[in-house]
Amino acid sequence: MLTFQDALIRLQHFWADQGALLWQPYSEKVGAGTMNPATILRVLGPEPWNVAYVEPSYRPDDGRYAENPNRMQMHTQMQVILKPDPGDPQERYLKSLEALGIRREEHDIRFVEDNWESPALGAWGLGWEVWLDGQEITQYTYFQQAGGIALPVPAVELTYGMERIVMYLQGARSVWDIQWDARHTYGEILRDQEVDHCRYDFELADIDRLQALYDLFEQEARLALANGLAVPALDYILRCSHTFNLLDARGAVGVTERAALFKRMRDLARQTAEAYLAQREKAGFPWTARSGLTAAPLSSGALMHLPLQPAVSPAAALTAGVAPFLLEIGVEELPAAHLSDALTQLRAFVPAALDAAKLAHGAVQIWGTPRRLVVAVADVALRQADETAEVRGPAVRAAFDASGAPTRAAEGFARSRGVAVSDLRVKTFDNGDYVVAAQFTPGRPAAAVLAELLPGWIAQLRFQRAMRWNETGVAFSRPIRWLTALLGEAVVPCAYAGVESGRVTRGPRPAGSPEIALASAADYVPTLASYGVIVDPEARAAEIQRQAQAVAASVDGVIPDDPALLEEVTHLVEVPTALLGSFEKRYLTLPQDVLIAVMKKHQRYFPVLDARGRLLAYFIAVRNGGREHLDTVRQGNEDVIRARYADAEFFYKQDCRRPLEAYRDRLATLTFQADLGSMLDKARRLESFAPWVGMRLGLPSLELEVLERATFLCKADLATSMVVEMTSLHGVMGREYAKRAGESPAVAKAIFEHTLPRTAGDALPESPAGVALALADRLDSLAGLFAVGLAPTGSADPYGLRRAALGVVQLLLGRNLSLPLRDALTEAVRGLPVKATPEALQAVLDFIAGRLQGVLREAGYAYDVVEAALAARGDNPTLAREAAQQLTAWVARSDWPSLRDNYARCVRITRGQPRTTLVPERLVEPEEMALYKVLQKAEAQVPPGSDVDALLTAFVPLVPVIQAFFDKVLVMAEDASLREARLALLQRIAGLAEGIVDLSKLEGF
Amino acid sequence: MLTFQDALIRLQHFWADQGALLWQPYSEKVGAGTMNPATILRVLGPEPWNVAYVEPSYRPDDGRYAENPNRMQMHTQMQVILKPDPGDPQERYLKSLEALGIRREEHDIRFVEDNWESPALGAWGLGWEVWLDGQEITQYTYFQQAGGIALPVPAVELTYGMERIVMYLQGARSVWDIQWDARHTYGEILRDQEVDHCRYDFELADIDRLQALYDLFEQEARLALANGLAVPALDYILRCSHTFNLLDARGAVGVTERAALFKRMRDLARQTAEAYLAQREKAGFPWTARSGLTAAPLSSGALMHLPLQPAVSPAAALTAGVAPFLLEIGVEELPAAHLSDALTQLRAFVPAALDAAKLAHGAVQIWGTPRRLVVAVADVALRQADETAEVRGPAVRAAFDASGAPTRAAEGFARSRGVAVSDLRVKTFDNGDYVVAAQFTPGRPAAAVLAELLPGWIAQLRFQRAMRWNETGVAFSRPIRWLTALLGEAVVPCAYAGVESGRVTRGPRPAGSPEIALASAADYVPTLASYGVIVDPEARAAEIQRQAQAVAASVDGVIPDDPALLEEVTHLVEVPTALLGSFEKRYLTLPQDVLIAVMKKHQRYFPVLDARGRLLAYFIAVRNGGREHLDTVRQGNEDVIRARYADAEFFYKQDCRRPLEAYRDRLATLTFQADLGSMLDKARRLESFAPWVGMRLGLPSLELEVLERATFLCKADLATSMVVEMTSLHGVMGREYAKRAGESPAVAKAIFEHTLPRTAGDALPESPAGVALALADRLDSLAGLFAVGLAPTGSADPYGLRRAALGVVQLLLGRNLSLPLRDALTEAVRGLPVKATPEALQAVLDFIAGRLQGVLREAGYAYDVVEAALAARGDNPTLAREAAQQLTAWVARSDWPSLRDNYARCVRITRGQPRTTLVPERLVEPEEMALYKVLQKAEAQVPPGSDVDALLTAFVPLVPVIQAFFDKVLVMAEDASLREARLALLQRIAGLAEGIVDLSKLEGF
């Protein structure tokens, strides 16, 4: 049996053999090996640095009094830094697992997106958590920045969770049971000290003293930095950081402090990084040219299949006929959302790009898996079409002399165009006759054209967040490791990010990612299919759905419809195999929402429900790989969910010790936003604002009481352990804990409902109190965050304001409620701790109107109708929708053009004129007096608050009168007084629609 | 090449293979691996615990700004704990060195006494530093106590200094040059950070903040302890400890603080140990029965010689004739002083013990080496002599009836004594005639007698400090590993400390300590001699002296006579081979005293002087082992002295940056004694007391000025780095730095001289100021330490008061100075911060008189003469010696008995009589009147301050008059008035000697 200590030594050997320097755990309490100067400082600058070390890592918040199978305040990391990227870091990593006895072909090893950021250290990177049969065993990051300084050479950071790996290897059900050496278990060695640390961290550590310590540490760090001392400063920053973590575990970090402390630590970390870099720079970065890891590539994993023998493909360009084209961008595992984005982009621009390049082609297929983005085009013409263009030469009279013989000008033109003089023809243009030459451009070979195009295609892809990994400085979602580009049998030669194209693709990871040379583009799909890879995401999703349903059916269960989950799972595997796992029935006593949230958030499992929608003690995981060793994979996944549920149970029990109300004060420790204060501050704002909304919505007093109580409690669950752990359970747990605390069912329901709708298709609150609170919550967020200048920009929307605004619209429309948003926002702003400018208020209204516009357009209303409705009623979505609805009917009427035009005449002629008050006595002509009369009647029919129907119905009788008016009356009379009166009359007509609809937005107006 | 990281991994492998658990460096800054809970806590209690780990260890004070070849504020330890003692820990340790490629037969590997104590942790142990060719590479300790709690099972602690070992293996001249891995040197990795830490530690760390941190850490530790949390408390204690070290490096720990801080840390450590033990006890000490290290013994090192074949020795007891006897107590390396003590004790009691056991024997030889204590006795009778004793029975009249036939009483007696009734004889006693029986006791075989005796002999040995190492609980200087006990060819069977006696001895370490069976006791010396071991320490010393002189002569040098060094070296090796090493000439610019002190203190090298007494750039080391690989050993030793001299140079340069005077204030940070304050306090006391002494000694004013300045500066060098490092240089450096600071030569000289005499045979100060200051310094120490109750007890004399008192005597006698000590001490006491009782003052005087007595006795004065002199003049050594001198001449005179007796008559008759005043008018008889007359004359000849000669010369004329007086006069006359007058007259005669000599102490008085 490989003991815990054996495993640590083996990995050190493995990485030392690879050329890594071995280092020691740090002499300070750190939360992760990253904080050891061997990482946080030495990744800086241009020098190569390869290092491996063990790091016992302390995270007070993770303490579970040794009651969780694999979560502890101290766990042991094995930290590896590879800088620069050796080109095959994943392979080396997988080899290191093999050194521990973990063979990739026997397990489901996955690279699942997980980006890393340390706000205290000013560091971030992109990467994955590596899953071994569902269990996270390694954090794998491409380090992009440290101490606020971008890394000129990104570094690969591997962080192994050693206890979990060894648990797995030993088949232990709990970390406490693993063998540390031949004589002691891990629990025998560390359990007492774990419990002691938990007691100290959670119950005892003196908050005042910790704060005093933090300040002293910080001052010493500043002192060290003032003298340019990097490592001594870092030591104190680490002490600050650990002290901060203790304060946090004690629930003693308030909002202002949290933000301030992070900023202070980040600032110190930046100075420390600068001090370190200054030292290295002064030394001339002496290692820059030094070799990094051992260069010898590792042999790849065991092959499950022999690679196909590629047919020898002549380099000679094929230039006739058509051939299939294949581009495969081979990547390290893309995040599911990135894959989705990339597919959308490729679908959008590839066909157009081919057309623009004048390459005739058949169907364009855009496929993808986590490890490949694929463009497959049928029947690509091997050449562009030839082109003949006419080029104008000299005028005829200059081209031919009197005898009609070509002049030297004609000869020169012909020569310059490469045609015979006799081939020049005469053509008549607007300004006379000229000679023209037919200029023939032959189509270039498709291979050459594509070779030029492809790098641009890759470069064109954009991701929410991109990373660099090698010296080319290219940014992409994840590193590109190979390019397969074939036109028929020929390689399309190109290069990007240091990778050259070829005919070699790679099989899936479980097969050891074997290199496979393709004879032809046509071989691609069948070849990958032979490895079980389904490259078409739609086909893959269908297959997953089918398998999952079949597996669920085997226990008389069903899986709930969840397109988002299905899409994510589809984007996480390329060889999908669904498997059924089970968990202990006792966990079913936990709230079902909790159980499902854990499955989905942490593991991307499909829950299994019975016919009545009740959760069964099963889950469905989808592994990447075939059916081999499925029991091993199942066992691993079951262990994972067990630990997760143990954690959930721990949280649940802990939370239930106190009533929900008791958590409210701890909201002071949760930031809403720095300038807007804590969640407690927000909750307090809602306490005055939500009742206002309730009253505006006309809630009866009983409902208002419910609303009041629900508002008081609605954010409290954010401070419970469960919600801290899984934010998605906000509201769900609030309801649960409210019920347990004896709150009324109505209050509990409203607490839950105030979080609705959480997604576009989500349910809406049913209770009036829920609606009012949900509205108030969102409006407060919008008003506040816009007020402090945090309106979403570009694709960035860290506070989810698009969702909030859309929620407001959905709530109002869905419940058919009329609420003037300007009033509501004005009220919301009153409670803010900051001043909101009128511009900010308007920006919120515009922003919500923008969402409303989208909703109405999606509902099928014409663009101009929506505009017309919004321009007048954007402030009140329900009324705006009503306007759009009614207007749609009106514009469909046969008399609409006449109605519109007559109204438009009134509007157009008054545009730009000063608004004046109508003095009826000044009107002289009978037509205008008649018009005034019918106008008065219409005005009576359209009191304030009227709808479009009322307006237009009242307007119909005016049409002939308006016509008559314009026929007989000269509006712009010379007599100013008369002119003014007539304009005022027309302004009154135009004004009929004010606040109801802006007909000027309509087409043809 | 074995890189630094390879070496760490190899040792981990080695110890893991031995069954040790592998652990990680600690997450706090520690000064040593000992402070890791894996040692300081887990050695506690009865459970087995075997662990190995790396520990980067931080000692701010050792920082040298990366300018020293092997001394740094951070160094890397490999820490190993073996508990319980596996029985062969040294062999396992040597094997571990072999795993690194260090073969014992190619090097000089030595175990040199080094006891370890951590006042902060309440921990101590005895052991060695292990030398590899002169370089300390490992600290090897038998842990006896931790956290103030004795270990029921002592633990072996090995602490490897990894940088030094790897330097050695790589042949690097500096730690900064060693290869960390194949690509980087140690310096490349750590030099910058070392310099930064030095800057922070020595120059920047903010003292006020450190003190605040210390307090906060301590409070948190107390909080954790109040809740029984061991490890969290330890964390804070370690932070306290590191903070203390930083404060110390900043020179900010005053006397009171130092003592207080240590006590506080020790107190916390004790509570932590108790908390940990309570946890283990609560768990029932679950590992108690668990196996420890792998039991399989390691094969011993390579044999240089085959062991002798032992002749088969019959177990049958030889009972006639004589045979040589051998007892060898095989031990792990004894400290030199312990070896010396043990030899003295054995020499004292073995012959007597043999005699008491009635074993006839020839010459008794007591030998020893660091690894063996040997008793070799020639011609031991194989049997005790038979004995016949008479036993008295009943009285004759009860033993025989009237007919002379034996009664039943006689029969009973004969039977009880095992003799025939006819064998009873009659013997006359004081109180009558009795029957007696001759009781024959046959001598027992010597082997049986010795078997009973030997354990007692071993148990009888006493050491200054003893240790336990195994479950027997036996205490000895160092572990006993074998017992060889032979009488002729037969084993004397016995056992001690778990070891059974046998015929097997072991060869020396360089030969791999081969086990050698001895055929006979007579084989012992030649067998060991064949391995080069010289068991007789005198022979060994002579051989070392011879070799060292020969080696010195090879470079035209000589070695100064230094018996203490020669004895120590003799006690450190058993196979001595002297070798010549050299060092860089540039170091000769450092003060010679420094260079020699470094050699002797740290390395026990002999310095080599030229004919004029100037140091040459050589040293002589004495290795343990033969001439093989001598160049390797030389190279190693040269590297060591180079690093030592680099350190000395560092200190010297650092000290010279400021004038001597500038160090005076830092004396506040050095404790003299807790109640007596700092060295600065002592220096201040001397500033008033030394001038007083100078004036009493009649120094001229110019000398008094020198004295004043010298007094001001005399202790300042104690605060310099050089003297902090080597206390023996106190005074030497003071002189040196005073000269460099421009003090007058006289002041510099007095500063040095005030430390004289440092040893019994040392020189005395030449300058009057030096003498006065030396006296004042010693008298202050004596007065102060006696005042606070720290008079030496038994053999303990931690403050060196015996030396101080002897120094006072030597100074006064050597310079022939008359100083009344009572006056001087009374004056000294006035300056103390504590009150001294009259008893304490008297105790000091008695204590000094005790030294004086020894000096005078050694000078050859008769015991009684010395007593007579001391009784009257113990207060003034010079006068006492004068008295002894003169008295010696008087007692040699032929008329001495008459003189003495007549004086004695006067004294004796007045003893016990009340002292009365003589009223001459009351005298009536002519003889008494005559006596009064001559007395008056004599009194005039003996004024106060007279010496013995004056006294006795004046007394001679009284002799006949006294005789006549006693012949004629009845002293005890009935008339009280007359009686009183006569007694008063005689009292006046007796009183003549008062304050001059106490003749009553003489023999025959």
C-alpha cells in the first residue's frame, strides 16, 4: 500500500527527475503553497523556474472539527511550478499520477474549469480543478499575474491535494483512516490537533488581539518594504493573511474592513513583488537563458488503439475539383462556456469568411469538444474561381491615331496589362469612349488561401477571459497544443501560437491522447468515433440525454429537464458515458434543494426524481471515457458526494442551532458593495423600501405584515454556513430555516420568492409579498450600483445587473403590475448612503427599458411598435406592453395609413416650434374652429392614464377634420398671433398621445 | 554529485526504511527542528515515536549577511527522533551517513560532548556534536526532559546540519557554492533573502512592535492553554520565541526582561506539555505497545580487521591459582571530563573493593578511552582465601556436666555449627571459660565474587550530569552498550542497565566498531593495540604530545605547554593521529589570542608558535583513527578553521566599527545575576568600589586615574560580538579594542589585567590599577553572590566563586599587598542592590580563608601553623602568610617547647574566666609584681600591627618570670579580688598575641 508519506516522496522524486528544484514547506502559516515565496515571488520576471514542494496549508474556515471525511482546516498540498510552460504540462501531470499508481485508463480524469484569484496577493490565473472520478485532486493553473504584476512568462502551477489522492489510492472512506506510514493512520497523528485548531479558530481566538496583530504585522511589512526587503515583507504579509483568515473564521470581518484589508494586503504584495523583481533585475535576471525542465518528452500514455496509418499525401497542390476541409484546433480543456462561445463565433464567421475568400464550398459544420474546436467543410473547391476584370486605359482618341492605328499610349497600356494591343477593346463610359483591357486573375489554390486565412480565424475568437501560456504572448481560452488542417489529403500549412499545423490529431485522454495521423480530412469523424469521441455537440448532448434517461429509468426514476446542466455536461466530456451512483438514504432528510444544488454545483450530476418529483438516493454522473472500470469511477463519485453531503449536513446542523433571525446581524460581515455597505445595510434599506413598493402595488394590510417580516429576514440566510458555501441556495435556505424557526408559511414563502426569478426561465413569485420584496431588492441594487458608477459595461456585469433589470421586467409583466419605475427608483435612491445624480437615475431607467425592449421584441412585437410604446411608457413595463399590444392591432387596420399620416402632419409641422398656449379666440377660419371643437371632444375621451385604444379611438373622428383643416388653412400665417394660435391647436392634437404612445417612432411617420 | 536536495531525500528514505514516520517542516519560524511539535510534544509520555523531517531553522543572531562560508540566519536541519532508544542509535546514524556517501573509514567522525538545553522550552538532553573531520555536522542528543516534564522513555534526537554535510560531500568551500540541484547553487537560491533577513533582523525590526507582538502572542498562548489546546498554544510560544530572538538580535533584551521572558515561555511550554500529555492520557496512550523502529539490526560497518578467534573457554570455574581480570564498560562517547572523573573514582575504590572482597590481586590498572572504562587487575586469586573463625558457645560449666561429659547444650551448639562435639575447645574469656567451635569459611570462587561486585562498581560511578536512555531507568554519563568481563579465559557473568557481560569487545569507530571476542583477559591490550587503540590514558597523552611536537617541528614550530588541552584531547580519541593543518596567512592579522582561543575552544587544536612565541599559520589536530585518508581529514579541518576565522574576522570588524566605550551601555542586556542586576550594574558598582580598593592599596594619583578609566571600560568588551561568542576572550578583547579606540596603554593593560588570574597557574596583573580592579571585581562578585544566597554548594559553583576567592588570595599574596578583607567586603556590600547579612559577610571571609588555607598548606606550611596564622589574620592573606612564615621559624627553635608551654599556661588557666581589667595595686607577691613589670615592657614592644617575630621576641624574656610566677603564686586565690587581679594579669599576657597569631591552634598547646 502506498502510504501518505510514500506518496509525498514519490511525487518529489517524479518532479525532481523532471528537472524541478525541490523546496520546503514555508515557515509561516499559509493558505496554500502559492503563498510560499517559491511561488508567489519566483514566478515573477522572465527567468525559468521549476520547483516542487509539499505545503501543509491552513484554512481556518475549512475546519470541521475532524467530522468531515475530507475537509480540514489543514491539508497537505504538493505544489509544482513549471515555468516556462514545457509544452506538455498536462501530459507530465498525468504521468505524475501514474507514478502514484493512478492509471488514466482506469479512471475518469477530468480538467474542469476553475479560475483562481487571490485578492490579497494581487494574483490570478486560469485553469482547472482536476477531477479523479469526480473528486477534485489537483488545482491546475496557468499563472498570469502575481503581486499585481503580469508575468512575462506565464507559469504552470500544479497543486495536488495529497490527502484526497491518498484516500483514493488506499480506498479509505475518510482522510482520518488513511495510513500515514505503516504504523499510524492520519487520524492518529493529526485528529487531536485538528480539533484543537478548530476550537481555537472558531471559538477562542481573541478578536481584539488579532486585529492588533494584523496592524503590527502590516507595519512591519511596510518597514521592510521601505527598505526594499522582499522576503521579510512577504513573511509579514502572510501573517496578515492568516490573521485575516482567523478574524474571518471568527465572523469578525466587517464590510469596510474586508475591502480595506484586502486592498492593504494587495498593496503590500505589489510592493513586495516589485522589491523582488528589482533584486532580480539588479542581478541581470541571471537564469534567463538557463534550461528549464528536462527537455526529453515523456512517452505518451498507453495506447488503447493503434493510430491509423496515414496515406502518404503528396505535397503537390491539388487544384481541381473539391475536397473536404478540416480544421481542428487542439486545446487543453476549454471551459464549457468558452466552448459554447467559440462555437457560436465560428458558426457566425466561418461561412462568410469562406465566401469572402471566394472559395466555393458545401455545408459548413462547426463542432467542438473540451479539447477541440472543429471546422469541417464539405466540398471545398480546390481553387478559387478565376476572375476577369476590365481595366480602363486611355481615351479612344488618345489610343488610336487618325488612321485608327494604336498609339504608343495604347501600346504602353497593353504592355502594362500584359495583353496584346489587338486585344484591347473600346467601351463607352459616361464621359466618353475608352480602351479597356480584360484583366484575368486566375483562382489561387484553396490550400494556399486557407493557409492564409486560418491563423486569422483562430485569432478572431474571443473569450470572456483569455490567458497566455508561452513566449508567443498569444491569448486564448486555454493553451493550443496542436492544429490539424487538411484539405482532402493535403496539409494546409499554417502556424499559430507557436504550433504548426499538420495531419496529426490526438485521441481522447482516457486512451492516453495518442497521436493519430489522418490520411484525409474525411477520416476525421470516423477516426475519432472509433475512440468514442462524439465531436458534434448536439449529437453528444442527445447521447448524454439518452443515456442519462436510460440509467434513471433503471431505478424507476427520471431526470428533470435542465438544459443548462445538459449543455455544461456536454461541454465537459467528449466520450460520454453515464453512470448511476447512489448515496446514503439518510441524507434524504436534508432539504431536497440542498441535495440537488450540491450535485449540480459541485459535481454536475443529474439528480434522479421519482414520479412525484421527490429526489431518489441516486445521481447520474457522466464520465469522460468508455465503460471500462466503471465501478471504480462510480465508487469514486459516490465517495465524493458522500463527503459533500457530510459537509452539507454539517452546515445544516450548524445553521439550525440558532434561529434564522440570529444570523441577520452577521450580515454586517458580508459586503454588498464597498460604497453601499454591507448586506445588513442593504437589508435595512429594504425594510423601508419594500413596504413602499408593497403599498404602491396595493397590497392589503395582512400582506403588508408578511412583507415586513419577510423583508426583515430575507437576507439573513446569506450569513448561514450553507449559503456561504452555496450562494445559489440563498432564498431556498432562507425559507427552510424560517420554517424551522417557526416563522409563518407566508413569511417563509416570501423569503424564498424574493429571490425569484433567478434565471430567464425561472418561476415568478406567487405571493404579493414575494413580488414586492423581489422588486424592491432588485430596484435597490440597480439604483445603488448605478449611483456608485457600477453600471455594467461591455460584457462585464459582476453584480448581475442585467439579470436584476430583467427580473424587474419579468416580475411586473408576469404579474401584470403597473409600477412607475421612476417613482420607485426615486424612492429607492432616498435610502442610499450615497447621492445618485439625475443622470444615474435616468441611466437605470434606460437600462431597464433596454431589457423591456428585448422582452417585447422577443414576444413578437414589431420593432417600431416597441419603440413607440417604450418612448412613452418605458417607465412602466406593463403599460408599455399594453401599448405595444394595442398599437399592434391599430397598425394592422386598413385605415391606419390615413390615421397615421394625418396625425403625423400635425406633429411634423409643429416640430421645432415653441410650445404655446392655445387662445381659441384667435382662430378665425371655420375649419380650424371645427378642428378645435372635435379636439376638445377627443381630449375628453383621453384623460390621463388612457391607453392606446382610447387614444386612437378618440382620434379617428379627427382625421377628416384635420384633412379639411390642412386643405383650407395656412398654418404659417403671416400674422404672428394667428400663426401661433394655429400651431398651438396642432400641438394640442400632437399632445393627445403624450404619455400613452409615441407614434412618431413608427415606420412611415 | 549528490545535490542538496538529493541529500535531503536520501536521508528521508533512509529513516523511512528504518521505520520512521516522515513529517514536514513546521509552519512557524523555529530555531530548530526540536521546536516542531513532532519533537517537543511527541517525545512526551510513554509511547514510541520515530520520526524524520527537514526543518529550515531560523536563528537571527547567526546571520552574517551571507559573508560567512557556513553560518547563516537560516540553515536546514534534518531532524530525527528515535524513541525508545533502539539500542544501536549511533550505528544507525553512521549508516545514515554512509547512505550519503560518507564512509566512516575515510573520515574522522567524532562524538564530542555537547549538552543541549532550551531554557524557553524547559527541555534538556545530553549528547554530542558529531564532527566530520573537525566540522560539526550533527547534534546528537538523548532527550531527557521537555516542557519541564521528564521523559519516561528518553528519546534519541539527531539533528543533521544539511548545508555543512553537503558542502563536505561536494567539496564546496562555502555553503553558497553548493549545488542545490543540477541547475542552481544554494547561493543563487537563498543569498538575497539571507541578506534581506539579516538587514531586517539586525537593523530594522521595530523593537516596540516586537515587544507588543510578544505580549499578544503570549496572551493568545495563555488563552489556548486555558482551554487545553496544546498545538495552538505551541504555535504562539514559537512565535514568542522567534520574537524574542529578534529582540535579542536587535540588542533589545535587558536583564530583567531576559530572565522574565524565559520564565514566561518556560511556564507556557510546561502547560503545553501537560495539555498534550493529558490528551494522550485520555486516549489511553494508544501506541504504547506498538513497535518502533524496524527491529532488524543493521550490519555493522566494514571491518578493517577480522576479529580474533576466541579460544573456547570452559564455563567450569577455575578455582586455583591466579588469572588476570578485565572489566571493560563499553560506552557511547564519554565527555572528556566525565572520563577523567570516572578514572579517578575507579582508581579510588577498585583496589579497596578487591581487598574488602578478600580477593588477592596484583597491580590494578585503571584505563579509559572515550568509549571504554577499563579495570585490569593482574594476578587475581581465583578464590578468596579460606577463613577460620572461632564461635563462642555455652559456658564451660553449662557445656559439660560434672563428669566432664558434654551436655545437651554442648551437643546442640556443636550441631548448629556443623562440628563434632569432640572438636569443641575451651577458651578463657574475660568473664569466664567458654566452649568454642572453629568455624571454617571456604573462599568462594573469584568469578562469583566479581560477578556480584561489578554491577555495584558501575552503579557507584558518579558524573556531574547523568542521563537515562532506556527502560531500565539507569543513569550514566552516556549509554552503556557492552560489558566485557573476563577472569582469565572465563566470562564473569553479570548485567547492568540491560546489558549482559561477555567476552566481546569492540574495535574503534574508524574500523566500524567490529565485535571482537577475546579468548582471555590477557588478550585485551594487544587486541585493541592491533587496532591502534591506546587504552592507557597516560600512554595516549604521551603519544599525542610526541606526535604533536614532531608535527610542529616539521614547520619549525613548537606547541605551547597546555596540560588542560592535552588532557582533553587525550580523552577525545582512542586511536590518536596528529596532523598538521594550515590556514590562510591573512588571518594572522587578527589578534593572536583570538586565533588561539578559536582553535582551542571550538576545535581543540594545538596552536603552533615560532621560536619567539608568535603564532604560525598552522594548527595541529588530533584525529581519531590512523593515517589513512589523512588528506581528506586535513582538508575538512582546514575548511572548518577557515569558517571559524571568517566568523572571528566578521566579529572583529563589526566590533571595531565603534569604540569600546560604545559597548558599555549594551551591558544592560547581559545578566550578571537576576537579583544583582546586569553587567552594567556591576560595572557601575565597580566604579565606586575599585577606587576605594586602589586608595586602600595606596595607589598614587596617576595610577588612580588609570584605575578609574579602566574600571569604566573593563566590562564593555563583554558586549562585543567577539566576547559574546568566546567569553574566554574577555579582557583580551577589552585590551585590544581599548588600544584601537585610542585609550592609553596603561588603561588597556589594566583592562586586560583585571581578568587575571584566570586559572590557577595564570599570570598576575603587573600594574597597580590592574591589581586593584581585579580585586575589586572579585570581591564584588563574592559579596554579591553570597549576599543573595548563591554561595557554592558541593561541587556546584556556577559563578566560579572558588576561582574568584582564590584569585583574591593569589593577587594579594602574589603582589604582597595587605588588604583587610572585612573592611573591603563591608565596602563592597555597600554598593549592592540587596542587603547582605552579617552571616553572609562572615561566610565570604571564611570562604576566602578556606582558599588561603589551601594555598598556604600547598606552600608547605604545617597544618597547625597555618591554622594559627589564619585564626588571627585570615582577614588579611598577606599578613597571614607572614605570620605562618615567621611562626614556622619559631617552632623550629629548641626553646620553642618552653616558650609555648609557658604561654599556654597563661592562656589555659584564664579560659572560661570573665575578662577583667587588671588593677596592678591588688598584686601582692613579688613574683606577680615582677611579671607585671616584664609584661609592661613586652607590651611596649608589641604595638598594634606587630608581627609574630616582634611578639615572640618580646615574649622570650617573660618565660622565666612566668615560670617563677606559677611556682610561687596560687592564681586561684580564695580572695576574690586577688584572684581577679592575677587572672587579669595572665589575660594581659595571653592577649599579647591577639590579632597577630593564635598560638592555641598549635600542636601541643
